[in-house]
Amino acid sequence: MENLRARVTFEREFKIAEIDNRLYGSFVEHLGRCVYGGIYEPSHPTADAEGFRNDVASLVEELGVSTVRYPGGNFVSNYKWEDGVGPRSLRPERLDIAWRTTEDNSFGLNEFISWCRKVKAEPMLAINLGTRGISEALDLLEYCNHPSASRLSDLRISHGYTSPHKIKLWCLGNELDGPWQTGHKTAYEYGRLSAETGRAMKAMYDDIELVSCGSSNMRMPTFASWEAESLMENYDITDYVSLHQYYSNEQEDTSDFLAITLETERFIKTVISICDYVKAVKRGNKDIQLSFDEWNVWFHSKAVDNKKMSMEPWDKAPSLLEDIYTFEDALVSGCALITFLKNCDRLKIACLAQLVNVIAPIMTETGGGLCRQTIFYPFMHVSMFGRGTALLPVISTNKYDSKNFSDVPYLETVGVLNEQERIFTIFAVNRSLDKETVFTLNLKGFSESSMLEHITLECDDLKATNTISNPDNVTPRNRVNSCENLSEGVYDIKIPKASWNVIRFKV
């Protein structure tokens, strides 16, 4: 069978932008076993004095998570942050109507901040604009960020946190365009509430950054009009607008599934154009940046989850949204990460949803072990090697048509230049299910170059998974003899069918 051919050229001058490290964020919500039995399990053999699982914390650090969004998600829209601070014996139990569970609040705001410090991640707090508003947001900001000598900062100090948390990133609610959301609002209602909330918060601390709710996904009937109308109200206080997208292969059409991130590209470009339109109408001086603060593959567990929430409500930390990811899911994750890097001039924050157990790269057993899911590896690689300046490729590659997409490139790729370390890294996915791709790489724009390594994630079984009992079923490996130096700065590189690739050069 004849291989596919492609040509790829990278030049130093083809800069997209410096990559914001917050592009490698994740998400922790009080949902299922993400918190309880995930990051926090005081009775676990590896738990530290604060109840945090050290085995989980080690994998979070290995993953390279830079930022963590908390506490929701749908959960936040009926959440009272005060329930989760102070002595645990005084914390009330509440019904969470988003996921129909019971929350005992033994893990709350201060525990989350302590855990973020442990794993060296920046906290990103979402505030409740579903059932609450300006007053509660100001109280939370005062509690978190004010040093002392006010009622709520002194309350924090009495809880054992003498230094302020200094939280920079704040989400003004969550998915309030969605009718499933507690406190669902029209675009105008949300725009006005978020504008006044943000204005008050920045009057207290003008160095904070605020994220306005965008559409829950681009297939919402109000998509685009929601962004335009809400931003017309809150443009002055908004630093980022959020995007959410989850990927599904319920039709079992892998070729179409691997093309789904073309929709992500359109989503990003459309929202950028809306932000720029509002800027023009407002005669504004600032560009609103993007925060893709929920993204992942999510469909494997939905039928079971819906039944459980309907038939067995109000449990504490039940097993929900525990998707077991396949090898093909990892390929889609890789394509999404490449898409984010290609748009890092405006996309500054992204959060893989979620971090542990709940549609997550890390799966644990309560009281037991854990494993890296297949999607762990592309994220880890990009977080590890994707620091620096993103470079846009000039690419010629074969294309295909699928059920819902046309002109899908078989080769999806982007480059990252780390000037300090003089390392150039290429991330690439071969979407072909049956053909190796050989691409001619032109690096003549670099005075010198030599290949360091070629890491691949590949598997003959697209449905292969990693589990706690079989944790290394799908793991990366180093390829040898995959690169032929044709002339100075020109290489032929072979990448396997249906594979994720990390190709690193010294330059």
C-alpha cells in the first residue's frame, strides 16, 4: 500500500505568538469522584496530613497542569462558598441540584487553594451568578484577596490562612446560556449582571482578570448572538470570553471523529470575529482574549450517568462521568491541542475537563491505585514541550472527506520553538487509519538543526484503553530510524498510521 506524502516548512519568522502557560490548564468540579476519592481522600494510604492523595498529586505534576478552574461547572450555579470554609464540623450538607447528589462540603475553597499550591497550579475561581450576584461575589473576593483588617479577610485568617490567596483569574458564572443551568439567563440579563459584578470586583482589585460566559457550545441555538449581546454589555470589564466543547463518537465513525477539531477551529475563529466586532462598535482599545475553559471527549458514560442521576439521586460522590478513554480519543485530544496552539495569539487559557475520574486523564480506585488514561499522554507532551513560541507550518498534505467534514488534512501539525533551550518541537497527528505518512520537513530557516527524538503514541487497536489493572496498554515509545536527512535542514520523516507524534530538534 502506497504511503501518503506531505511537505511541511517551518520558518522562525512564521510566529503565531508566545504561548501562555495557562493554555495547559484543567478543571476540578464537585462532581462524581473528582474531588472525593480523586484529589482528596484522607483515608487513602498515600494521603498527606491535609487529606490530599500524594499519588494523584504526583501525576498532576507529571501532567504539567498550569491552571485549575474550580468549583464548576454546573455545580457552581447553586453553590454557597461559605459552606466550604471554617471548621468541618460546622459545615452543612447541601443538595446539589446540578448533578443530583449530596455535597458535605468537607472540601472547600481553602482546601482547593492549598491543593493548588501543592501541585504548583494557579487557581481559577468561578463565581455563582446563577442563584447569587454582586454582593456574594464581592464577599468572596474580599475573603480571598484582602490581606487583613476587614470582616471577611479576618474570617479567612481565623480559618488558618493568614496570607491572602491573591487569586487572579475569575469566571463570571458558568454556561448561563444553557437552559439546564440553575439561574439560566438571556444574553442581555447575563450581560448586565456580569457587567455590574465585574465592575464592582475591579473597583475592589483592578488587577484581577475576568472571564465572561460564552456559549456552552457552538451548536447552541443562541450561539454568536449570545456572545455579541452579552459582550455589548460587559465589554469594558471583560478580559476573556469562554468557549466550551466536548467531542463524541457515538456514531462509531472514526474518520469523522478525527476530523471534529475542524469545528473547534471554526468555533475559535468565529468568537474572535465577534469579540473584534464588539470592540469596533464600542470604539474599544483592547482585544478580548479567549478561554477554552472546558474541553474533552465525553460520551462513553452518558447513558449510565443519566440513569443513575434519575434512579439513584442524592448519593455522596457517586461514580459519574467516568469515561474510559480509547486510543482514538487520545488522537482527538492531540488534534485539539494542536488547534489550540495554532490559535494561541488569541487563545490564552484552556482547561481540560476534568482532572481526575470525571472525564479525566487520571483514574483512581477509592482506597486503591490509579492509572494514566490514553488522553494523558498528548496533554503531558504538549505541556512538557510546548512552552515557547508557536510557529505556523506551511503544509501540503493529502485530504479526505468524511460524513460531516470535507477537505480534512491527513496530517495535522504545529511547531513550538523554545529559544532558551534552542529546541524546536513538532506536534503531529496522522489521521489516516491505514497509511503511514512520509512528510518532507524543511527547516532551512534555522541555521543548524539535528533531530533529538521522535516520540509516538500508536496502537493497532483504536478502541484500546488503559485501566488500573492494565495501566500500560497504550503508552508512548521512541521511534528509531524514522528520520532521513536529505540535505542540510531537509528531512524525510515517517509517522505511523493513526498516531500522535512529538518530533524534537536541536536548532
